[in-house]
Amino acid sequence: MSRIIIIIGIIAAIGIGLYSLSSGSSDEDYKSRILRERVEKDEYMKNADESPFDEAKNSFKGLSYFDVNEKYRVIANLKPIENKKVIILPTSSGEESKYLEYGWVEFELEGVKNRLLLLEVMAMGVTRGTLFLAFADETSAGETYGGGRYLDLKKMPGAGSMILDFNKAYNPYCAYVDKFSCPLPPRENILKVAIKAGEKNYN
């Protein structure tokens, strides 16, 4: 009997060790993936004709980011909106942009309960029907762009939750060049917590 207990203990120890290794590997894989995406975005910004830096490629030194931190990759409860309405967001150029209400995402961060309005893109084009999340937080107009940052999300029909990865939060093009017109976050999406993740101000 004691021999069986010893064997079970050894198996359990091995299992815990393997779990720890796989968990660490997973964390490293996640961080590496985010860093790789940032390198690829810098390459696009420096070389693509569609880049907002098209006329100043030689002076582009790369975007600035917070360190990757998994605590800002949160699982949020998703509450779809049944009677959806069209939402009109003002833009940085004084124009307007129309979106359709999609749902609310709720999550807790730094002990603060947060609620964000998730919108669906209505404009014709390749992004029509995708989900759009514009937000501002306690870093806005300081460490990050004052006009807020964005997250692009995919629809998950029937899902009661979704992952919000703020390590992927990015600046709209008007953070770099004034000629662009960028939607501003709805007032519901101004958070009372600092999201120290994703893209910082471009200097």
C-alpha cells in the first residue's frame, strides 16, 4: 500500500512539474507572439504605401509600447444588446461615424469593475460587420494618446464571454498625422482605471 502511495506521489510530482513547464512555455509563447506582431507592425508602418508615415518614412523610429503584461488580457462577460440602436460617434476632425450597438463587456481590473460598449462597424468595406471597441482610460492624454485607443474584436455568436487583450490596444492614425479622421470613444467607454498595456503615445 505504501509503495502505491509513493508511486502516486511521484506521478503527481511529475504532473505538477510538466504543468509548470507548459504554463511557463505558454506565457513565453504569448509574449513572443505579441512582440512579433509589434515588429511586423513597425515594418508595415515604415514600408507600406498605406502607412500614415508614408511621407516621413525616413524619420520613423518605431512605435512605443508598454511591456507585455498578461494581467491586461482579461476575460470579460459579454451581454448582447437586444434592441440595438445606431450610435453616432464624433471624430477627431469634427465629422461623424455611425456604428450599431452590439453588446456590453464587463470585467474587473485592479479591483475596479469596468463596463464597455461594444460596437459593430456599419460602414461599407472589408471591416463591415466586425466589432469595434474604442476606449479611453487614466493614461489617456498622458502616457497614451488623448483621443483614446482601439481594440478590434471578432464576433462569437452565442458566447457569454470574450477575451479583451489590451496588450493589443493600438492608436488610431490621427495620433500620428492630423489629416486622418478618427472616431472618439463614447462616454460610456471612459474607464476609471489605468490600462498600462498596448501602444503608448508616439513621439
